[in-house]
Amino acid sequence: MAPPSSGKKVAVVLIHGMGEQHPMDTLRGFVRSVWHPASRLFASDGADAYRTWTKPDAVSQSAELRRITTRRTPPLQGRDHGSRVDFFELYWADITADSTWGDFAQWFARLLWRKPMSSVPKRLRPLWGVLWWLALGVAGAPLVALNVAIANPQAMWWCVGSVVLSALVLLVGKSFLVRYFGDVARYVTPSPRNVRVRHAARRRGLELLQALHANPDYERIVVVGHSLGSILAHDIVALAWEEATRRIDMAGPMCAQALQQCEAAAADLDRCADLGGPVSALALRAYRDAQRELLRVLSSGVDGWRVSDLVTLGSPLTHADVLLAESGDELQTKIDARELLRSPPIKEGVPPSFAYAPRSGNGKRFMHHAAAMAATRWTNLYDQPPSAWRFLHGDLISGPLAGLFGPGVLDVAVKPVAKHRLLPQHWMTHNAYWTLLTGTASNASAGHLQALRHALNLTDDPAAEVQLLNLLARS
């Protein structure tokens, strides 16, 4: 059952991905696609209905950022008011702006220096081999040219040309790789030099969520992470939840009932997953409905939890067994140890539960620190290449997450349309998850835009949840 609306606002926090992003560029394009006549939020599709305003962003405390706010959505049945939406950007590209070639090279060498059969997933082995050949080709071309020149002086000019070409490729490649992958190297590698960067990015995101929770105007918070930003989104949701658990007492009857229902739905979902094959859409819907009810209870207090959804787009978390661990076994160990979030969460105690009672015996109960996904729904949109060898078709960085992070993650395969001038539309779609097509009618029928709008569900409409699960069944 959807919580009754008091006419308050919804906050959407967008976290950009890798690259030298400019403040507000990502957010403007995102809002333009989400808050669009094709979304059919209003009976009238006139321009004024979907008008937005930019206002000072007192939450992030950055002079470079603005919040984008909307008019109020129509009220749903059983509610007095609709909701206004405030879109915020968690900008963090400035934190990694000092990335160097050494940062990238160290991370890249770590990725290559793995045992291919045990530490490189099968789906990535073709690409891993291509990267090895490229690395050896660029590094070895000058040595080959030198040996040829010594053996055959007449080929001197050919050898000089080869060395110059290799140097130019390396020079241009260095700039591109540092610009677009330096952020990845800095954030996913916990080396001493990078700890400061990781802490600063997480602290900025945590402070933003804290400020939104402290503002009584917001009844619901949606966190959206694109690309590398999805890893940061995971981390700040985990940190914010860890702080929230210290304040929320689960001892009341309403909390106990909602928690019991959520745990029962989670157990059913895990049992379905243990049987192998695709998870039942009914079991997943029951779990997400239980999450919605638990959130309603947890968000009712002044110090409650209001992050209703984590939405990941083109997430590299699908490669977490490579990026965040040395193997799949090590990743599973981290999840079991509750270092990473899982949906449904790992249970603890006797009997196993998402909550625990302190040893003080004062009658209070608290959710454990890694149980954020008991109340927060996780939806993942991806465009995985059709095969390991066709890695340019679709979004190589993305993929399903439920196999790694639990059957409670709702994976939806989409087909964004990339606007490349020289490549087919569905090649390299990593930056196309909210690409608008030509014409309102096209945008109304575009599957990737429908899935994104249903995942955000800005009106918190249960019907949108059903439509999202229908997309899952067809994906």
C-alpha cells in the first residue's frame, strides 16, 4: 500500500559517472528526459505543465550547483496532494581532477595481472585478451623497430615511423585514459594515495543525504547513480543507513510487523533464487511491496529513513568481482561479512533477522548496519552486450546485478539509442540511458525511457511498480 501523501516533496539525487564532468550538465539532460511530456504525468501535455525552475542549492552548499524543481504532480487516488520534485546533482569530478597517468597505469596493470582462468570472469576474457595485445603492441613496437633497424639499416625510416606512431598513440591515449578512467582508478583502488579521494567523495554524498533527511519538506529520497557514480551511490546509501540505524528503534508493534513481513518476503525470494533459474516476478513483487511498507513505517519519525529507491544505470558493479575484489569468492566473502550491501540483506543473530537487540536488555531493537536494502528498493537498468566478443554492441560496462548482490535487485535490460555519427545506434550506449529521441511519440514508446521513469516513480504510484515488473518479464 502506498503511503499517504502530505503534499511534501520528493528529492532525486543524481550522481554522475566517470570523466571530466561539468557541473549541472548531466543533471539538466537527465531532468529534460525524465520530466518530459512523454512521461504522461499531467492530463495536459502543454509546455507549461512540464516547466522546471532552477533555484539556489542550499543543500549542497556549492556555488556551482543549482537544484531543479518542478510543479506539483497530480494527486493519486486516496491522496490529498501530489508531490513536487527537487532534482540535485552530487558533483564530485573535482575531487579526482588531479588523477595522473601513474594512477591509471597502476590500476590497469592490476587488472591485467590476473590468472585468466580463475580471476578473470568468462564474459570478460575476450576483452581481457584484447587489452593484453594492445598493451604489448604499444609497449613492444619500439623494441621491435629497434631490432629491425639493427638487422636491416635500410628499414631505418620505417622503424623511425613506427616509433613515432607508437609515441603519438601513447600520447593521445594517455590523455583519454586519464580523463575517462582516472576516476575509476582512484575510486575503486584503496591505495594510500586514493584513500583521501574516496573519503572526500563519500563524505560529500553523505552530507547531502544527511541534509535532505534533516529537511522535513522531503518525504522521499531517490538516489540515482550512473556508471562509476553507481558505486558511489551504493557507498553513500550504506553510510547514511549505518548512521540512521543508531536512531531508529524497531521495538514498536508497527515496526515489528512491517519487519516481520519484509523478512518473510525476503526468505521466499531467497528460496526461489536457491532453486536456480529466473526469480519469480511474484516473489520479487511481494518483496518490493514489503520494502515499501517497511519504508512507510521507518520514514514516519523525525529521524526516520527516507531513501525509498536506489537506481543504478550502466553500473560497473556487474564487474564487482574484478573491480572491488580479486575474485568472485572474495566478493562473496565481503558481502557475507556485510562490507557490501545485498538485497535482501544478510541476516544475523538467533533467530536470524535484519534487526538485533542490544546486550543492555532495555527492550529496544535496531536494524543492523548492512540492512539498507530491507527498506530501499534497488533497480538496475543495463544494456549488456549480446556476447563476449561483441563487446562494442550495447554497454560493456553494464550488466545484471542480482547474481552478485542478491535476488532483490530488479534487473531490467533496456536498449538505449546512442547518437554516434559514425557508429550504429546501439553501439557504445553507456551514456545513452536517458537519451531523448526525435518527437514526443518516440519518447513515449522508447523502452529505456519508460523503464527509467517507472524506476524513479516520481508519483510513488503502485501502478508504475507493476509496469516496471512487466518490463522485467519482457527483458
